Amino acid sequence: MIYCIGHSIISPLGEGSQANVEAVKAGRSGLRLYTDRFDSVEPFCASLFDTPQEFVPLCIRSVEMAKGAMNIADPLTIFILSTTKGDHLDLLAPAQLIARHFGNPNPPIVVSNACTSGVCAQITAKRLLEAGIYRNAVVIGCDIQTKFIISGFQAFKALSPEPCLPFSPNRKGLNLGEAAATIIYTSEPREGWRLEAGSIHNDANHISAPSRTGEGAYWCLTDVLEGVEPKEIALLGVHGTATLYNDDMETIAIERAGLQNVPISVLKPFFGHTMGAAGVVETIIGMELIQRGIFIKMLSGFGGVNAAVRLRCE
């Protein structure tokens, strides 16, 4: 297992993990209607920064806030960037710029696996640290919305013109969001949150539609539940996009895994869908909300990919 030694979130709700947690506790959402953010794009509801951000500087600010006095130029530290679109579809170059900014000598790793990227990046960190290849991992999740992304989701008819309503019979679709978040993990044992288990499954159902039986999500939950009883789980963080098929799929997977009575966390109504940042942002919020216990985070994405992690703090 690996241990969390620092984290940060920068989103339209605030700078720093604590500011974002307090916003969620207060019920404050970053979602609002945009009518002229991008040329030739229909009005859409999203959570966007007031001032347009640049990808690399935003990631660097997030890492600076998370690392404290830690030396992340250490050759035993690896940078892992989780993103779906990177800097205008450039994925590797921004990761290299971020690592170089901090003087880290290792080639960074980019994880771009649709909406599960942030959870998959944490699982990647777990595997590398437990294998003894590195001692520390800086996991960064970031995505910034563009005309390309907004218009693409509008073409899917997946965007809601109003704040999203996950799992509601009146849901109309998802809202997109922007954020950068960082979690730093170490293999050196210490008190606090530790990442105990992770699982990735692809149900190979469809290029965009999830499995109607929640197959991949169910197997991810089954894997991370090994050795744990549902009654031990303090919180289950779900994807909760408010799209018709995703919410139905998650509900089926949760019931199949016997977790229907576990409290759930649904954060898209606060942050929107932050894509490559979602798994990192929502893991941090979950850890901060419950303070101690067992927290499971599950995400699903285009192409049939599903991922889940189990974290514990005693």
C-alpha cells in the first residue's frame, strides 16, 4: 500500500483543498450558465474559472500547494499526469514541462483513459511505488474546457442546460468543469490515508455507452472490496454524471456489489465533470469529508473503462 503525504485542489470553488471542502460543506456550487464563453457554441451550464487558465501553469500551482517543503526533484519521485485533453490535445509535452519546472529528472507518465484517468493514475502510482521503482509519486489531474470539448459533448446531446441532477428521474445530462488537483503518495509508512487497493476493468461494451448491467464497474468494486465488509465502508464516491445510462449502470453495479446501503458521495453538482481531474479532485474531497474510515472511489468512462480504489485512514 502507499500513503498520502500531501494534496491540493484548484477549482472555481477556491484555491487549496480546504477551501474546496468548505465550499462543498456549505452547498456552494461552481455551476452557472455560459452564453458567450466560446464563439459559435450553444449556451451551456458548467463550472469554469472566471479568468481562462493556461494548462501548465495551473498544474504547477497545484503541485506547489501540495508539496510543501518536499523535494520533488528527487530521482526516486515520479510525476504522473492525468488528463483527457491535456494542453489543446497535447498530452506529453505539458507533463514534461511540469516535471522540468520542478527539476525532476525522470520522464513523466501521462495517463489518459477517459473519465477514469484520475483513478487510473493513482493505481499507476500504487503499482510503481509498491514495485520499488520509485519512492514517491506526484499525481496531477487537470483539464481545461475548450470549444472543441463543449461542442463535442453537445453533439452527443449529453449536456444539461441546467445544473445537473445525478440519479434523479428528472436528470437532463452532465455539466462540464475545470480543475487542477494533486495528490502526493509515498511508499514510506506513515499515519493518515493510505491507498490499499485499486482495480481497472473494461467491459468492451460500446465506444460511449456504458454496460447496461454495470459489468466493468461491478468487477472493479468486487476487486477493491476483497477482505472488506460493506458495513465497514464509511463512504462510496460514485461517478454520478447525471446522464441517463451512466446513473442507471452505477446503480446496478452498486446493488450487485451489495453496497446499496453505504452512504454515497456525488460531487458533479459542485464541480461539474472535470474529466481527467475528476478522480483526483473527488478522492481528495472524499478523504477530507470523512477524516477516517474506509473510502471507495469509483469512476467509469467512454470506451467501457471502469476503475475503483480503496483508501483507509484509522
